[in-house]
Amino acid sequence: MTVVVYLAMAVLAVAIGLSLWQIRAAVDAASAAVVGDLVFFSGIGILLLLSVVRESAAVVDAALLAALLGILATVALARIITRGRR
């Protein structure tokens, strides 16, 4: 099982690397924000997979809190980009 977890961590690391490259080519702020969210949530995924390997419940709690704050930041950024339109 550990091999599968490390493989998933490698896939997420590649996704982060490609996303950081994509941010350089982003046309507008909305595209960069979406790619930034991908980087953030991929990082949280790596953190959760690391907690599975180390069997740490505290890391899971921290990752869940970070994910909650990340979702709120995404909603706030969407409101800013759309200038409050619904």
C-alpha cells in the first residue's frame, strides 16, 4: 500500500509542477486563480497522503482546516473577479 501512496504523491507533485508552469502562461487573473487553487489543493492532497504513511491524525485535522480555508478563499476570489455579480 505504501508504494501506491508514494505513487499518488508523485502524481500530485507532477501536477503541482505542471500547474506552476501553467501559471506563467495564464492569460488573465481568473486562469491564474484556478491554477493556484489546483496547486493549493494538490498540496493538501500530498499532506493527507503523507499523514496516511505516518499515521498522524493531527496532520489530517490541519489539512482539513486548510482545505476549509482554501474553499473560502476560492469563493472570495471568485466574488472579486466577477466584481460581486451573481
